[in-house]
Amino acid sequence: MSARRPIAAALLLALAGCASPLPRGFYRPEGQAPQDTIGVYVEQGAEALIEARCQGAYIDRVDRQRTGTVHVQLDVARTRSGDISLARSSIAVDVKPAAGGPHVRLPLSEAWSGRDRVTGDLFVPGWARRPFDLFFDDPQLLADGAPPSILLVWELHGDGRVVPGQCEFALIPDDDPYSPSRLPAADTDFGLRNGYYLPGVQLGERRLRKADEERLHHLFHEEEGWMW
Amino acid sequence: MILRILLVALGVVCLLAGGAWLAVDRSAVGMLRNELAVRGLQRLVQVESVKLPSLEEAEAGGITLNDPRTGLEVAHIDHLSVDVSTAEGWFSPRVTVVRGGGGRVHVWRDEDGLSLVRALDALLATFSSGPDTGEEPAPPPEQPAEPKPWHGAPAVILDDLEVTLTQPDQKPLVIPGCALRVNDTPDTVTVDVQAGSDGGSAVLRFASGGLHHLEVRGVEITPVCALFLPVDEQELASDLQPSGVLDLDLALLPGHGEATRAQGQLRDAGLAPSLLPYPVGEGTLPFLFEDGHLTVSDAQLSFPGGTVQGSLQADATGFTLDASTHDAQFRADFMQLIPHFDDIKWLKPEDGGSLDLSLRITSREGADLDVDGWGGVFMERLRVGPSGVLVEDVVGSLDIHDQILDFHEVSGRCAGGAAQLSGTLNLHTGDFKADASLFDIDIAHLDRALEIPGSESRNVVGWMQGSAHAEGHMGEVRRTRASGQVSVRGGYLWRVPVLDAVLRSLSLARPEDKRSDSLAVRFRVRGQTIYIDELRLDSESLSLQGEGRVSRDGDLDLKITPIHMGGMLGDALRYVQRQIVALDLTGTYSDPHVRVRPLKAVTGPLGDLWDWITGLFGGGEKPASPFIEEPDDEPEPAAPPVSATPPGAR
């Protein structure tokens, strides 16, 4: 074997590594039957109706730095008079590492409601519905692969009471017949495929995408450029 | 001998006395009737029979008290016994006690008031004024008169009476086992009525001029009891249909209705207003009527699923009603409370959810009913449209000011996405404006929800967004004006019956499912017709452009131009093909008919040949148009928002 062969093989492997998709996990609510569209967790409490979709654990960039992110879409409807809020400090995800070990708690890194960045508590007025996009960042999130489960926790403040809540999402295996990883890549302008957020698209910098169209949940990522 | 004479004389005297008593007894009815006539009471009181068991006692049967105004029977007593006092001499007998039992009393109201009160007033006036001799009243004495013994009305004790209250358009109330006590004192005649065994009591106090005071304790009432109220309040009571157990203290100044004062409460109260779909009740209504004003304060009434707190201020010029409910359970029949309900029957909520409402309803003479307030609603399930598309967890709020109902941020979950509606309704004119938006609707889900035949196996996919602005007048569909846009992306739409028919008519194979089709439609609504101003469907192998119209019943009249997009040849063919054929799409969504039509470039025999070929795919004679030509003489509505503001974006 010539000396050139291992070098060529190493280059090929490096190229292959560059081209291979970054680790990514798609999730459905724990215990929910498989279906082709994204699963929604719905909790009807006395204070509010909460819908949660886990848009996955993926690699994207924040301030140009590559990081792992858990993305959750939350729709909260206040079904009574009086305002309620989800205390920002109470919102977190408990991530079970793919390599095993104890859960890792990730605090809320960034929150949006429609086109508006939310810097404080997540506020919902009486008899109204508000959409939220929640991002939880951790560079090591996908170091060992997609976490097998993600637990979203929060505290709802309203009517002088504090009501804790949580919902768990389970990883959709790649061999699941409805796995979004089998889907063709999403149209990057529209962003959704079967309700999943930009499947098949390598996500780049996270920032609100400019769009003429009003949507409940906007897009926050451009496709990763080749230079990266 | 002398003894015999004495015995015979005694016998004769006894016979004469007995005969005389018998004669008096037999003629007692006539005597009494004559006495009544002397007192002017022959129409007021009628007696069927009289017996005189002793010198100080009389019995009568079948005594009837009539309304002095109409002559109708007010009361009938089966039997009556009268104690007569001769303390002031044989020729000045005085009735001291009247006892009786069995019989009936009728109470009704006419334009001059209560018949029973009128009859009793007339009867008691007789006792206080003495016989009608027709003589001029005696001049005032120069010297103060000697005090005379009190000669008032006799005490009256009547038992086992059946009292019937009647009023037009109300169910009569019959109270059996009633008892009546009348006690006359120098200042007052007191009438104590016991309504059955446990039906409560009423005490009426009469003084000069008529009824002065009425005290009611624990009397069970029904709407017909409103006949005891002044006329204005009767109308209010007729609207509200009150029932319950009444405690009442009513003070009257005869001839001065403005001085009437009533205070009390209605316990275990129930109301059945005609505008409510069900009665409300199980509450307490404290009320005060004074100086012509009726005040109900701190009232609480239950209705199915909640409690309403309220207060009422009313007078002859109108009323102000404040009502609020908090955290009530939402019921489908609440929809009946919405003005123009008949025009929004395509909205069918189901029971379940919650409701807050706070309203002030003001009615003033000569002015429209004014409703101010706000509310919030949460409906667990709402069916929309003829197919009953399910919208879940609908939440929204509304307010009403100056006859404008403003409903904002009403949103719900629909077909995997969200639907949102906001707008205004002028309650006075019926004019409305609305903005509706759809976000992330899963059209596979929607296709099934619309229950169009074949949806179970069609496997159409895609995600729909849309928005529309509409204006119009409730109940007048032809005046509806709307415009908007709908788009579907990330989809596969070629199994939609209309598009499937297009493919078959063009003899094209169904494109591969890559879930990358996109559809954009811009539309206007004029009355019952939806005009498709622009339709564009793009997929990897074929695109369609079109325009046309769709009737409210789903009848299609569309012109479609196909554009092949497959491969490099697609670009070259696009222009040529657009010049060659267009598609006439008729029929309905689920049963479309496609006629392939050559355009100007292809006419004559070739066009006929094309028609013959494409006739195999459903072409042929065009049926009569199902479209109503909608007038479009009004200016175009304002350009629709390309997309409405979603919840939370404000």
C-alpha cells in the first residue's frame, strides 16, 4: 500500500464527515400513537389550555457559534378572565443524555411570541391565545446523539396561584415508519413538512426570518451556508 | 175556670208568637234583601236563603259578593251564620260576628283596579256610612256629641275558601283551603288571609278611602300574582315571569299611586324572561318600590351552569339592568341570546367551556334598547358550516358599546392548525365587518372534516394558510362582500378530485408525491358567489393557472390553463401549450367535469377533433349555470390584508 492511499482515505472520510447530516432528533409526546404529522401535547387545566409541540433537538448557530438547541412551540390559551403568565425562570427542559446518566436541565435561552422577542415572563391576557417559540441551548446537547426524551417544565402564575406543569416528549426512532428524517427536505420558504420544522434542512444562524406573511409560528433559521 | 182561661190564653199567645216567628223566619230573605236594597247593596251582595234559629242568630246560604263595577261574582260563600246583638234594643239589631265556610273567591284586575278590593271597599263603606236614606247630612251639632259605642263592621270568620287569581295570558293560580278573618276597629279594618295550610299569609289593612297596607309573609307566588302590582310593574313582571316565595310590605295611599311603597324579597325566586332560552332561579330578589322607582339590588339567580348577579332600577320611563356572571359553564343554547342568532346558525357550539359576562341593559321610553358590557368565552367544541367542521378550544373576548358588538381575538384549534376571527357587528343596523385567518391547517385533516365523499382514501396532504376580510349585512347574503387569499404549501394535492380530473382530462400520469406542491388562490366574494381572481398551483412537473367562480353551494365554473414544467422541454413548451388548450372546469368539488378547450390558435376542425377526444374525459354539453348573477355595483371592499395578525402579534 502506498503512502498516498491513507491520506486519500482520510480526506474522503473528512469530506464524508462534512457532508453527513448533523445529529438531529424529532419527537412526539410520550405515549402518543405514531402518526405522519407532528404530535401535539394538549393540557386543559382550570386556568389555561396549553398545547406544546417539540420541534426537535437540532444543531444551529447562535451568534455564529454552533450549539445544540431544543425547540418547543407552545400555544397558551387563557380560558378565564384575568391575565396569566409562565414565569420565565420556571421554564426549562430536562434532557436525558443519549449516553445515559442523569437528566440535564436546560434553562430557557430565548423566547418569541409571533414576531416579538419575549425577554420576561410569557404573558397571556384573559380570554386570549398566544403562540410562543422557546429555545433551550446547550453546545453539548447532541454530543452523543439525540436525547431519547425531553421533559418540558413550567409554572403558570394566575389568580394568585402557581400551577406547575410538564410534558414529556419521546424521540422518534429513525426506523419509525413516520420518522420525519425519512421525509424529503422541507421547502425552506415555507419551513414545515407535516408540521415538523425544517426537516432535512441544515439549520444556520437563528434569527427571526423576514416574511410578508403572518404566521402563528414564524421561521427562525436560514439554511446553513456551504461556507460553514 | 180561671186556670183554663189562662192556659188557653197562654196557648193562644204561644201560637201567635210561634206563628209570628215562623212568619218572620219565612220572610227573612225578603227582609234582608229589602235591607240590602235600602243600603244600596242589592247588586253588591246577593243571598239565596236565610234562617233564623234564634232571636240573636241568623243563618244564610249562597251569599255572593259581586264586583260593584261589572256585577261579576267576586266571592261566593256556601253558608254563613250571623250573630246579632240586640243590646241597643229590639229595633236596633246589629250584626256582630259573621261566620262561614266553603266557597270561592275570584281575584282579577281590570283598568279600574282589583275587583276584590273594589267590592270590599264598597261593602265596608256601607258599614261606615250607614244606610242610604237619601236625606241631607245633618248639620254639625252645636254641642259636642255624646260618645257613642263603636258600630263598625262585624267580625268575619271564613274558612275553607278556594281563591283563584286570574290574569290574561297567565296560568291561573288556584289556592284551596284559604281562611279569612276580618276585624274592624275604629281606625282600621284588618283582613287576614291565610293561603292554604302552608301557603303563607297576607294581611290587608283598610282605612278611610280603601286599602292602606298589605303585608305578605311566605306566600308562594306565580307570574299571575303580578296582578297585585301597579300597571307598569305588571308589564315588567309579565316580561320576567317571576315565581317564588314572597315577603312583601306594601303601603298605599288611596288615590295617590305615586305614594305607593313596597319592600320585600322574593325567596327561591325564579324568572323566565322570554329572551332567555331557559328559566333562572334558586336565588333571592330583594326589592324596593318607592316614589315610583323599583329597585332590585344584590340579586342572585342560578341558571344551568352558573349564577348571575344583578340589580335593577326601573320606573315608568324605563329600566336599567345590570347583570354579570363569572366562570359559568358554557352552554350551546347561549347562542340564542346573541342578536341576529338566526343568521349565524352555521355556528353550532356544543355544551362545554366557560363564560364571563357583564352587561348593562338600559331601556328608556322612545329610545332603542342599549346594551353595554364585555365578556369572554371559552368553547370546547364548535362546529362550523354545513359540514360541521370541528373547531376546538375556541377562546375569545367581546365588548358591546353604543350598539356595536366588537369581538376580538377569537381563536381556536382547527384541523391541526388554528383559526382566528375578529370583527364588529352593529346591533342596530345588522352591518358587520370581520377578518378571518387560518394558520397551519392540515388539509388532510380538513378534507376529512369537510366530509366530502372519498376523503378517507384520498390522502391529500398540505398545510394551509389564509386570510379574508368580509363586510355585509346580517340576513342579507347578497350584500356580503369579501376578499382574501389562501395558500397551501408542502403538499401533495393531485388527489384532490378537481385536480385529479384535470390530470385525467390531459391524459397525464399523476405526479410523484414529493409533498412540495404549492397552491395560491386570491378570491373575492360577492353575495353567493366566490370569484377566483387568481389561482396558481405549482408542482415539480405541472403547474396550473386559473380563474373563475364557485357558487356558495360548491358549483364550479373555472378556466384553467395547464403549464408543463417537467424537464428542460417544459420551458420551451410552456408558451406553446398555453396557446393550445385551456380547461373548463364545472360540476362540483367532489364531482368535477372537465372540458378541454382549444384556444384561438387551434380552431375549426382541429378544435372539433380536440373536443371529440376530450369529450371522453367528461366534456360535452355545458349544463345550465347554477350561478346567480351577483350585483357588483358597490365599490370593491378594501384590499384584504395579505395575512391577518395572528394571536399574540399585537
